[in-house]
Amino acid sequence: MAERVGHRVAPEHTHPDEVPVLTALAALSDPVRITLVRELAGSPVWTRSCGSFDVPVGKAALSHHFSVLRGAGLVEQRDEGARRVNRLRREEFDARFPGLLALVLRDDRPARPPV
């Protein structure tokens, strides 16, 4: 059973070593979750609270997306007072799936032709 921290249950985390590749790919197949991962990759660890992301979903859906990312070993969360803050488990995930995050994080927009 998960430990209770303050008024809510602490999130359960799956280590990337326990994640099948299809689970990782499914977690990264959603545009909202890709946005979350990309924003976390560009932020210092433990600085982004769940509510600080600009995504087009409500609170319940956002909670679900973070649950999927935790279950895939991509995100770790901890409570700091009333805030739940996040970090991308980049090192651990890269050790399990070398190169996968690099593909997700790269800017794949088409290059603009020179003017």
C-alpha cells in the first residue's frame, strides 16, 4: 500500500527497469504526455508542479496522464506542501531504453527554407 503524505496518498512509481517497451511507447504516444515530457526535460528537476503545465486538459485528465508517465517509469513525483512536483527520470529511462527519449525530445518540425 502507498504511504500517506499529508492529506493524500504518495504516488506510486514504477522503475524503468520494470517497464516493457510497449508500455513505454504507449505512454509516449499521446500528445499531452509528450508535451509534459518535453517541458520537464527543459526544466530544472523538482521545479515543476503538476498545475504549471500549459496543456489543454482538466485536472482529472492531467492526473491520469501523470499516472501513465509514472507507470512507464518516465516521471517521478513528490509532494512539497500542497504542491506535487515532478522530475523526468531521464538517466534511468535512458539506461533502459537508450535513445528513445532523445527521439521524443528532438525538434521534428520541418526546417524552414532559407529566405
